[in-house]
Amino acid sequence: MALYKERGEPIRRLIRQTAAQTDRPFGINLIPEVSGHAAEREQLLAALSELPRSGFVTTSGLQDRDFADLVRRAQRCQVVQIGTPDDATAALEIGAGALVLQGSEAGGHHLGRIASRDLLSEVRTRHAQAVLAVAGGIATGIDLAAAIVAGADGAIAGTAFIPAHESRAHPDLKARVLSADADDTVITSASTSAGPTVGIGCFGTPRPRQAIANRLISSRRPWWKVVGYPCPGTAQRCPLLVLKADRSDG
Ligand SMILES: Cc1cc2nc3c(=O)[nH]c(=O)nc-3n(C[C@H](O)[C@H](O)[C@H](O)COP(=O)(O)O)c2cc1C
């Protein structure tokens, strides 16, 4: 459950609603770099107050020690997504129970620059007993099987779920993802550089992301100056973002 910039009661309500619908374990997801330290702590405390015992806490990027201590004291598993071997080691040292190794094939913002296979090889060599999942370009059972043969314990997928019936992505984006092939994406910083300066907020460090190439990206103008990022506060503007990103030349 991506909590992104949600706070307090909405977080507690979302978790209660989810827990009422399933007995299976589910996790909440936070992005330390997006929330900032104080807000992230508040998000975490709200989540932990409702998260079932079987629930787990995931982060996109390295968690800090205070965060890790809170999760450990609450006896929930921490699943940390990282993009470099050093961050893998740091995450395990401060309490991660499992790692997601994000390779440069991944959709969305990137945590590193290494292909998932190389990252897996390095981290597996360093941490033979760690629970490791890979992320990046996983779309089929064959991809999952290949990851396991290469030494992973599992894999996660993101982009593959964008067109899913349950996904709230704009229909135009779903169609674009379905029609795209491997040559259609680029790794770009076009959408990350100006976040905080326009009050929408994103990653503290400009992080490259993988996106389907379009005229806006090619123009190298930051998306932030055109529309908001799809988060709860800008949810109604997501179709606009998609339209701008897919059709506008800025
Ligand atoms: C549209 C989109 C949004 C994402 N949002 C998040 C997020 O909120 N939190 C997170 O931990 N990872 C997020 N990710 C990254 C995924 O966790 C994962 O690294 C990535 O999707 C794996 O690569 P794939 O898209 O090729 O399957 C996002 C990815 C995409 C494509």
C-alpha cells in the first residue's frame, strides 16, 4: 500500500479498510526521501498503530536508524528497496528483514545505476543468507524463474500492473504502456529536478527515472513546471499529467 504523502487518519483508515478485506499479509510503503524525516516518522507511527501483526513495512530507499528501530520495536518486518550494494549492506545492518534490489531496468524513479542481475550477483556474494527480491523489467513467470535461478528469492513488478483493471492509472497511460516496447523508454531526469521548488515535493536528490519517451521528455523541460506529480493532493490532475506528458510539446 503506497502511502506516499498520506498522513495520520487517512493512513489509519486505509489500513483498517484493507485489513477488513483480507487475512493475508500486506505491507505499507513509504519513501523517506519524499516525506522527509519528521513526516515519515508520523506516517510510520500512524501505520504501525493499525498494521496487523503479519503486516510489513517497505521503503523505497534506505531507511534511517530511528525509523528502523521503530519498526523493529513494533515487531514488523522491514523490506527495503535499494539500488546499490553499499545501500544493501547498510539496510541489512540497521534491521532490514528482506531487500528489494532495484535494477536500472526498473520503471519509475531509480535508486541506482546497476542492472538488477549485476546488483543481485554482488549483494548475494556479500550476503549469502539475506532474503533478496529483484525489481526491474519483471513481467512474466519466466522473468521470475530467471531471477530465482540467478540467486534471488523472489521478484517484484511495478510497470506490469499499470494496465491492470484494478489500477487507477489513466486509460491513455494504460494504452501507452501496453503498446510500448523495450525501445520506447528512456532514462531521464526531466521529471525530477525541480520538485521542491514548486512546492509539490519529490526526491531530495534529483533521481533519474525510466519513462516512455515523448515530446515533453525530449524537450528536457521539467514536468513540474507544467503539472503536478500524481499524488493524493494532485490526484484530480493526473489525467492532465498524462495528457501533457503524452501529447504536449510543453
Ligand atoms: C508508476 C510507478 C510508481 C512507483 N511508485 C513507487 C512507490 O511509490 N514506492 C516504491 O517503493 N516504489 C515505487 N515504484 C518502483 C517499484 O517499487 C519498482 O522498483 C519498479 O516498478 C520495478 O520495475 P518495473 O516497473 O520494471 O517492474 C514505482 C514504479 C512505477 C513504475
